[in-house]
Amino acid sequence: MSTIKSFAFLSFWAFVLFSSCTSRAKFPVSTIAPAAEISAEKKLTKNNNYDIKVTVDNLAEASRLNPPKNNYSVWIVTEQGETKNIGQLSFKNGRRASLNTTTAFNGREIFITAENQPGLTYPAVVEISRTTFNK
């Protein structure tokens, strides 16, 4: 019985420690793409980088926007206030898009824009949605 209690205790604290390293963010409803359900996760890695995962359901292809665009870019605002492009959303099917990336920058804010070209160093005017990480 003591072994079971010890295992349960250690499992609980492992869960708490693991959960405390992950920050989650849910994006508000977008006026440009109101059907889109967007969430993000940020996790500190053992190398002091940040794994960022963005998942989007029900987002129309950028070419269907008015005016049409070519892609969706994901940006973070760092603790120093710099805006960094961390990649593009990749569509898996007609209903789901995602981005999984690792960056050295600790983003406190994250947002998505519709762009005419990939790899920009500054965002365009068409912002889909923006939110902050909970820690």
C-alpha cells in the first residue's frame, strides 16, 4: 500500500511540474474568420528554447479571403517587445491547419496574419486574431 501511495504522490507532482512548464492560449473570435477556432501552446524545452504549437480548426484558405492572400503567418511579441515571424500555418485538410516550431524567443503575445508572401520580417495589415499566453 505504501508503494501505491508513493507512486500516486510522485505522479501528481510530475504532472504539476510538467503542466507548469506549458502555457496555453485560446484566441478570441476573429472578425475576419469568425468560424476559426484557434489555440496555442508554448512549452519551455530542456535547452531553454520554446516549442510553440498552434492549432486552427475551420479556417478558410487564405486565397478565399477578400482580398485574397497567399498564406497565414504566425508571429510572437517577445518579452522585449520585438515582433518575430515564427512560421506559416500548414493546412492538413480543409478544416485543420497547424504550426509546430521551436524558437529561442519567449513570446508573451501571439497573433496570426494573412500575407501575400511568406517569410516577411514584419506583419501586414490583415490580422486574423491575437492573444496572450497565460504565463
